[in-house]
Amino acid sequence: KTMNIKELHTTEKEVSAVSFFKSDQANATALQILSGGKLNEHITKVPALLICMEGKIIFRNENGIELPLFSGDFIIIEPMVKHWIEAELTTQLVLIK
């Protein structure tokens, strides 16, 4: 059976995060950020891969990085660097770490 990332989010919260895969080596989380929504400042303790599946976000970090991500774009998030995300369109993301 195939599944769709959008179907993992059952509420209309500004930011929704649902873990959908776990293994000994990595975890995958589906994120949905509604248009105009913001994922507040936070850090990751390990490197992370962020993939934009649909929509548009602006990724920012405390080092002055400001990157737009569109459908199909991805970035590596550095550990121990404060970062945040703002959605310009309702966006579906996959975070792997």
C-alpha cells in the first residue's frame, strides 16, 4: 500500500510533525507548515537532512544563512546551530536525522 505525506497530518495546526519511520540509524519526520506559519528557533544535536516536498519555505539560522526551499530542494542542517523556518506557502517537508 502506498501512503502520502499529506495524509499524515490530520489537524490544521500551524506546524504539524509526525514521525513516520524509525530505524537504528535514522528517523524520518513529516512536517507540515501552513502558509504564514513559523517553526520557531531550535537546534539539532546531530546533522539533519531537510527535504521540501511541496510548497515554499525560508530556512534561516543564527549564522546569517537565509535560503528559500521549493519543491524538490533540500539542505543539510548543521548540528548545534540555532535555526528556524517560515512558510511562504503551505509546505510539506521531510526531516531525516
